[in-house]
Amino acid sequence: MSILTSGVISRRKALSLLGLATLSLTVPATVLTVSDAEAQTQQPTPAAPTTGTERRQERRTGRVKRRTRRRTARRKGRAERGELRRDGGEEKK
């Protein structure tokens, strides 16, 4: 036989019991909720680089290409202006 002891329940125990009671009431509602959504399949990622090193290398390559285009255009413009100066400012048509 078990001996029942009546005692005062502390506030901490009362609040923990209350919390467990509310948790036990909300958990079944979320478990029983049924969704009509289907699982998404994993789509393959595009051919984009995956590691940080590859992304950095692509950024560097892009910068070098842009810089080369800028420098080529600058040289071309300087050459054209030099020709204009040599020819006395006459434009060729």
C-alpha cells in the first residue's frame, strides 16, 4: 500500500504541471494536422560553382576580362586622338 501525503505544491511545480498540460493539449493537434501538399523533389543546381574558391576565381576572371576590355578601349581611343593630332585635326570620313 502506498501512503498518500498531502502537502503544499510550490509555485514552480504548479507552473510546470500547467505547462505540461497545455503542451499535451497542443501536440496532438499539430500531429493530427494533415496537409495535402506533396513533397518537393530536389532539383539539380545549375552549373554554378559550389565552393568558395571557385566563386572567387570566377569573380577574378570577370574582373580581368573587364579590365582588359577597358584598357583595350583606352589604347584605341589614345591612338585615334594621336592620329587626329598628327593629321592637324582633320577628321577622316
